[in-house]
Amino acid sequence: MKGLGGWIGGVFEGLVDLVLPATCAGCDEPSARALCEACRVALAEALPQRTRPDPEPVGLPPTYALAAYAGALRRAIVQYKEENRHELTGALGGLLARVVRRAVPGGAVVLVPVPATAAAVRRRHGDHMLRLARAAARALPGAAIARPLRALPKADDSAELSAVQRARAARHAFAVRPGPAAALRARLERGGAAVVLLDDIVTTGVTLAAAADRLAAAGIVVHRTAVLAATQRRRVPEAATQRRRVPEAAMQRRRVPEAATQRRRVP
């Protein structure tokens, strides 16, 4: 039944992907699919890398990201989260699965998506990270999903908070769900799976560190964190999006590469 459900979900996402989009979510070019071929190839060429916020918060597990939060990847994430383009679920979930495999090269994994608040779930018509976790699990044979945390209501939009305010808010962002946490501990005691915390973006890392700390207090060790994109603390100018052009992939020392390419040329 699990395999059948995954197959049906994949077929549905594929049908939505073919029917609904009029433009590519990554470059705004006309496209019959959620991502045009050039953006798909560019994102597929991105090599997940270890990333470290600066400063790196205490308790943040080793974190891996597909690319910098810029260019086609940034636009696709924003379209998925804020414009409810759920047809991107399969593509972004597959990319997240690649990050998980880079973080944990082999062996069983348990994926723990960072939970969304009830307000965010209502606004986005569902938990966006749970959807991505399920899509990622379909691309990772034997992967399981656990939900040992719940998100507590937020008083402010974290995007408008300073780093200090964000860290303070993160300490009170999550609560443990006793039943799912106990089930996950039992699973880990039976077998040696790696716990991977999932999120879409890492900025300061304090949210991920807080989630990992809350899980550690419940007896669950988070081995790795996997995200789609990492923001840059220093101002990094985003390559301009031009018609029929997506920025070239670039990687610098201690930076996460931006996934991008040109529509007529793949590096």
C-alpha cells in the first residue's frame, strides 16, 4: 500500500505539473512544466555541500544544502511556499533527497521535517515541509518519516526579526509530541538509522539548532540536517535574471554554490 500510495502521488503530481503551469517557477520563462528543462538540468547539476552559518549556533548538527538561496532555486522555493505551487513538490522533494544522500551516503535514514505552525499550514494549504519530506522519502529506498515535534504559535514573522530575536524565538518554537517521539526512540533502538532534520532554507541556523536541541532533550540525536538552500550572511549580489537566461553555477570556498545555468548552455 505504501508503494501504491507513492506511485499514485507521483502520477498526480506529474499530471498537475503538466496541466497547470504556464511559466517556469525558476526563471519565469514559458513552460509546460513547473520547471523548464534548463532549470531542471541546472538544479540536477548542483552538488550538495556542507554549509555553516556565520556565526554557527551551538548545537547545530552538520548541515548540508543543495545550493545558495538565490537564482532559480530561490524563485522555485518562494513559488512553492508562498504562491502555493504544489506541483513543485516532486521536483523539490527529489532535490532534497539528493541532499540527504550527500549528508548520509549510505544506510537507513529517518526524515524529520521541521514542523510548520498552524497558521502557516492554513496559509499554505498544508505543511510544506511534510509534503517535501514525503516526496524525498519516495526517492530514498527504505527511508521513514517521523514527526516527533510540533510547532508552537509564533508571535512575529521570523523574517522581520534580528539574529538575536530569532535565536530567542527559536528556543520556544517547538514542543515534543510524546507518542511519536517514543515511537522514534524505539525505532532507533531496534536499528541504526540516521536521523536527518529537514528544512527548506537555513539562514542563521538557530531554528534547526533549537529543533535538534528539543529532540536531544527527548532522547533523540539528530545526526545531520538537510536543506534545499543556504542564505549568505554577507551580501552576495544575485545574478540578474535575464530573459532566456538563468545564472551560471558558481562555487567559492566556504560558500554553497548557486544552482543555475543558461537556457542554451549547460556548464
